Amino acid sequence: MPFWVLFPVLHPGGRAGGWAWGSRDRPDLWDPGPQLSGEPVTPRQPALPGLGQLWAAGTSLRACKLINSAAALVAETSVRVAGAREASGQPLPAKDPLPSSALPRRGTRGTAGPEPPLSILSPLLLSLTDREFDLLPAPACPARRRPPTMSPLRGCCLCCWLLLLFSSGVQGAPGYPSAIPEQVHLSYPGEPGSMTVTWTTWVPAPSEVQFGLQLAGPLGLRARGSARPFVDGGILRRKLYIHRVTLRRLLPGVQYVYRCGSAQGWSRRFRFRALKTGVHWSPRLAVFGDLGADNPKAFPRLRRDTQQGLYDAVLHVGDFAYNMDQDNARVGDRFMRLIEPVAASLPYMTCPGNHEERYNFSNYKARFSMPGDNEGLWYSWDLGPAHIISFSTEVYFFLHYGRHLVQRQFHWLESDLQKANQNRAARPWIITMGHRPMYCSNADLDDCRWHESKVRKGLRGKLYGLEDLFHKYGVDLQLWAHEHSYERLWPIYNYQVLNGSLELPYTNPRGPVHIITGSAGCEERLTPFAISPGPWSAVRVKEYGYTRLHVLNGTHVHIQQVSDDQDGKIVDDVWVVRPLLGRMTYL
């Protein structure tokens, strides 16, 4: 008795070629290609052996049930994706999934169907129990003879092996090369009245941003930029195209609507507010580090804050995705999609962390667009009454990428601090952000737990240390992450507490204030604290959350820690107050 089964067609290179129907009793109707038994077949089009040949060569009732059920699941998912895209008004590319009416019915020969991602099949293969296998429907599966050329066990194992092989090759990427922008995010290029838009496509395409002031209707302004291919260092050498367009002559504080892409495909519309210019305004920032693609606990709350207009910019103090390079950079893709609702609405300013190290920080350098010409490793920018400096602590640890980077960054930092001090009258606050802290009281063996830490004291305890440099030029506030917790230190220098006074420790402090904020959420969970902290530790919070930083004016900065574990409760609240005069050095 003939039976029919749905199976995927796989073309050379692992590309899914669609779905077709075939019969075990009619091997000529299977996906073309040489059969495992070695019998010749005249192919209708070039293709690798599909699951149809494997089935014809002999698999068990168990495998037949599995592939029929998995195929139906994937086909249904593909149709839903097509319907969602059609409803959103996005054009359907030539190889987009077909509507359900185009799917073949059982008994229909040679009908091509949708092209879903095969990655759904792998977890299904690995997760079903014996009982679940027995519950799968079997009306289209053979209950009788098996061909003598291959045992059922070998046939089933080979089916599973090919499914895993091909699904690993395509999961996390579009089922077809797409020019529709994704992973859209903003950054401030350092030029007043400007904003840079960055996004990703999977094929070369022009880089254009259309923007305007109206929420609906045509967007009358245009800006064009460029795209560069990025090839990940993983074994698949996946290629992405990173597009950058800088919008200029923006009106300060005005809200703009924009979309990015080209005639080959456009993003949806986003909104952002251009940064105000000058020094007489009060910027508000969200500050955090160590946010992963998995377990991003604080991100939903941060997203709601962004939608309510609570911030002017985001400072992400290193460690993204965990890790952007993993799974041939698919984890990086997933993370950039995750942060898009925030990063496409606010300038998302970054510094590198240890989890970006792979392939010489290539994913970090390619995906983010920071000011300056140092690939985002170190740079500075002005925001209201503050001068913000981002730098890399990682140059002290990954010396195989070049010891000269430590020296280059140190000299750049000293030069930038000198210029910032000359401009103290206009921008009194100097704020630094780097990933690994100089001090911490966590229960681990990180660099900040060592008295002569590399970041604090430099290489070999004496070369290019940052604590003396920052103290010399009167840095006011130092932002760190790396430890998956929140900790505020008393004003400190060289392990000495230098409070302004017993009653008002952060008013006219005699040393810089350190904030460690790395509890946004990632797969590594929270970091516990040591039982006995040092006398320089003021507040410790082991809860998921992020920091709010409000630079009120030239003399007052407000710092709050938001706990996501306590439904947004403010678990730390402090004002740092410094006079306008005498800010160049600490007395």
C-alpha cells in the first residue's frame, strides 16, 4: 500500500530548498538525487539526498512519525511568520513562506511548499520521550515491510544526523538572504546636532535613513551612509553587512521619526529625541553592564523606562550577550535584536568587556559605532555639564593583542583628561566608564579583589596604572561593572576612605566616587559578596537591576539603584556634590 510523507529538500551548501511529498513505493517521486541503495535516479534538479531517500532506504515507524510531526510543526510556523509579515505591511521576498492554501495535502504529488528554518527539528529530535513518540500520529507511516538494504536503526540515526547537521548550519539566520534591516541602534558620534544609525542586513544593500518630525505620512529628510561586510571568526565564517548613517543638523531636544534601509527593504519606524546642545541642561542616563541574551532580568523594566522618556542616553559598561561571538555570532545577532527597542530610541554608548574578547573584539568593534577613531575601545564625548570618558580595561589582560595598546590608551587618557580639565568651567563633571573595577568586595578571585590590581596599579604593579592618573586629574565619578551586583564605595584613593565629612561623605569628597553596576542580568546569574567587606564599601546590593544617573548641574549629581527583584524599588540613593572651583585635583 503506498503512503506519502512530507520531507525537506536540501540543496548544496545546506540551504533549505523547500518541502515536497513522496512515496516509499514510488521512489521516483522522492526528492531527486542518488539513493542510498545506489540505484540510479534521473534528477529533476540538483539537490543533495533529501530525507525522502533516507526514508525509501529504510527507517522505522518511529522515525516516520517524528519527521511527519516535525515537518507539520515547522510548516505551520512558517505560515504564521508569512502571515505576520503580510499583516505588518512588509514585502514578502520571492522565497518567503507560502500561504497555507499552497501547502500540499496528503496524496498530492510533487508540490513545493514553504521553506521554514530547519533548526526547529533538532530540539524536537532530542527532546521526545518514548511515550511521546508513541503518541505521535501514524496514519501516513509504514507499518509493514522494510527494505533489506539498511536497518531501521541505521536509517533513523542517519536521518537524525542529517537533520542536526543541516539545522546547525542555518539556525539563527534568515531562511533566505534578506536586505530588510534588523538590529537597529543609535549612538552619538560626538558632533552636536547629530546621531548615528547602525543596522544589519544579510546581503549588500544601499544605506539610507529617511527621517522627519511627523509620526505618520512621508518622511521628508534623507541621509545616506555606507555599509561594510563583517565576517565572524567562527568556523562558518558568517557574513553580515553593517550599515552606518549619520544624521546631522538635528534640532536640539526635538523628537524625530525615522526608518532605515533601502528600496530592497525598510525597517519599521522608530523615534528618538535629538540630544540637547550646550551645558545648561540636565541629562539623565541609564547605566549598567553585564547584560546577556539569556536571563536579561532588568531589561523589560529598562524598556518601559525608555518608553516613558526617562533617559537621554544609555551607558552599557561592557559585557554583551554572553557572548556575541558564540554560535558563529548568532548569539550576538539575538542580543542586538533584544536591545533594539531601547537602542533604536536612545544613543546606546558602550565600552568593551572581557566577554567581547574573542577574535580581537571583532564583534564589538563591528557592531557598535562609537566616536573617535579607536574602534570604540576608547573615546570621550560631552553631554550637558559632563565630560564622559569610555576606555578599555581589557587591554591590561589580553596582552597577546598588543602590549602597545596599554601605552596608547594611557597616553590618550592623559591627553583627554588634560583637555577636560582646561574646560572644567564649562563642563565641571568628569565621568569615566570601564568594565573591570579597581575595587570590589565580591566573593571571587577577580582582579578587583587583589590589592595590586592591574587596572588600579598597572602592568607589573607600576606601569600605566589608572588610579593615580584619575586622581591626579580630579575624575569625579568612576563607573564599573564586571561583578554581577551593585556596590557603591565611599570616596577612595589608595584604599583610604576620603569622605567629605562624617555627616555628608559625598559633599566635597576628597577622592573619586566608584559605582559598580553589573547586575542587569545574564546567564551567569548574580555574584555573591564576601562576608566581610572592606571599610571602603558603603552599600552592597545582590539583586538584579540598573543605575540611574542624573547630572543635575555643574555641582550636583544624583545616583539611584533600581532593583528589578523588588519591582523597581530604589534601593540606593545618593547625591554627589562638588564645588565649581578647585575641581582639577583633590585636596
